[in-house]
Amino acid sequence: MSGSQTVGAAPDARQARVRLVLGLLAAAALGSLLWWGRWETAPQHAYPDTYWYARQAATMTGTPPAEADRFAARLACRQGMPSPQPGASCVTATRQWAADLPPRYRRIFTTRPGYPLTVAPFVLAFGERGMVLATAALAVLAGVLAALAVRLLGGGLVAALAATALLFLLPTGFWLSRLLAEAGAIAFALAALCAAVPLLRRGGTARSRLLLGGAVAAGLLASTVTRPATGLLLSAALTAVLGALTLVRRHRAGWEAGLVVLTAACGVATAVWLGLSAALDIPGAEETLQDKFTVHFTRPDVPDPWPRLVELNRDFWPTQLDAWWNGGAPLAASPLLALLLVGFAALFRALPGRAALLFATTGATGLLTLVAHPKDSEADRLVLVIWLPVVVGLAMLLGRPARPAPDTPGEPGQPPA
């Protein structure tokens, strides 16, 4: 009987893997179509940050600095970035604007190599179009990983494709289709979350747990190297929340190896980046505050950046919350604010506690980013990860209308293969 069960199980497992791969390919096709739609419906694809990323990518291909300057300026201007000097040639004005900025400002970008490293091979092969193709590839990867996360959480094919669609239809889709680091940061964060989901379950071998833990740490570090405001806050927040959960679970039922490995992986990612930042003098939070208060280092440093940040937040949040509530901000005109609340409610409705906590913590780091950079004109971009729990929650509710089972050894749902 045991032998016949084993023989029968192997084809079933293969079929499940084939279905999973086909589903992810469908998610890639859907994501490509939706990304193209987002790209075509907005006239501006480049921003001032785009210039620095494009310049760094060109430099990585061996392009001389002067030619890299011209390449980056041409690309940014052709992709809709307004001229820094209205009435003047966009390319000439952009190059002059960049040349006038202090080296301290440039270094903020040169110490974020994740996005340019991804773009560089595409630029080498396709020139200016390479940056568009690389950004599209990162965005489509994010859509596929959103679908994979839902599948790993126990959702079906419809739920997985719904996750991909929601990722591009919600405000995330706009920023995933701009020539900025957001597509890479979101894709790498989702990769870390996909590796984290199996670690929430009890069971598994020590080797598989260590491999998954390594994948979590690698994904978080990749997100941090791409956009520190996203990756570092995410890894630090997950370390704190999962560490507390681990201690609570240990008090109730003893140590859970998966939770311990997951918490350690997040802690390692946080510690590695902080160690590298100290050793290589990578610009951190205080330097970005000085950038803000000195208008890109064109004025003397301020002696009190942190008290000024507290004061900024005290003035910022009452106005911002009122704008969100009354539909006056791009993040959340009233229907989107309602969708945000419904999405978080769906997350806790559709998933067991620890899985919902994982994604809710991820979303909360969007608000932490806005606390660190209170700027109303960029609020929707800064809080971008707040939509990831909405994507997962709504997709899972679509695919699993029944209330989830309580904590079991298989939570938060068995993977399809």
C-alpha cells in the first residue's frame, strides 16, 4: 500500500509543479500587459533621480563620465523629465543642474547600486531602451512574486492572478512603471516575503530552513541596496515584530525553528547593512536629513536635524491625515483610502495570524518611511509598500472565501507543490 501511494504521489507532485509554473507564466504575461498599459498612459517616465541612476548604470558599463552625463541627460529628457531651466535646452540644462550639485548629494545615489547594477547589462545591450526594458523586467518580476506569495499562502490560480492585477492597478503600478528604483525595491522585498512564508510553518528540514533563511536575508539586503528607505526599515521592522512573536510562541509552546530562523535572517540583513554603512561611510538617515534641510547640501549643515524632523512631523501629519481623509492627496482619494482599510481587513480575514502579521508589518513600514521623510508631494511614492498587504489580502479573499483554519502545523496554508 505504501509503495503504491508513493508511486501515485509522484505524478501528482509533478502535475502540481507544472500547474504552478504555468500559473506564474500567466502572471508574467498579465503583468507585462498591465505594465505596458501603465507606461503608455503617463507622459512622464523620468524624474531627477532617474538621471543619477542612468548615469551610474552607464558608468558601470565602462562609459566615460562625460558621455555618461550626456547619456543620462538625454534619457531623462526624452522620457518626460521637465527641463531644470524652463525655456532652455533640457539636455544642456540637466547636465548643468547635475554639475552644480555637490559630491555629497551624488554619493547618496552612488551608494545605492542595486537598481543601476540591474539596469547596466540592459543599457550595454540596448542603450537608452535598456533602462526601460530593465525596469519593465523588475516590475513584471514583482508581479510574478506577488502571485507566488499568494500561491504559497494557499491561494488558487485566480487569487494569484488577482494579486498580479492588483499590484499594477493600485498606486504601486504607477511607480513600478517609472524609471526609478521602486520596481527593484518592491521585487526584492516580495522575494524575501515569498521565502519567509514557508518558514512560518512548523516542520521542514534544518537544511531547507537555512536555505529559506538565506533567501530572506538576501532579498532584504537586495531591497536595501536598491532603496535603503524601503529595505532597511522593512528588515528592522520584521526583526522586531517577528522577534516578539518568537518569544511569545516560545513561552506558549517552546521554540519554533522556522520562526527563529526567519527572525535571525531579518536581523542578519539589518546588521549586515548597518555594518557596511559604518565601515564604508555610506550615507544614512542623518545624511539624508541634512540633504533635506540644506537643500541638497547647497547651504551649511544644520546642527539639529533630528529635532527638526520631529517638528516637521508635528506639522505634517495633521494636514496629511486630513488630506487623505478628504481625498486631497494622491495617495488616497477617499475611494483608495477605503480600499486600503478594506485590504487590511481582508488580510486578517483571509490569513492566519502570523501570516497576516508578516504582511501587515511590511505595509506599516510605508508609514515609517513617511515619518522619516515627511514630504506631502512624494507621500504616495514613500508609502508604496503599504499596498502590498492590500494586494495579498484582497487576492486571498477572492481565492479563499471561507474563514481560514486556526493555527495548525500546516499554517499558513500548504504550498501547491
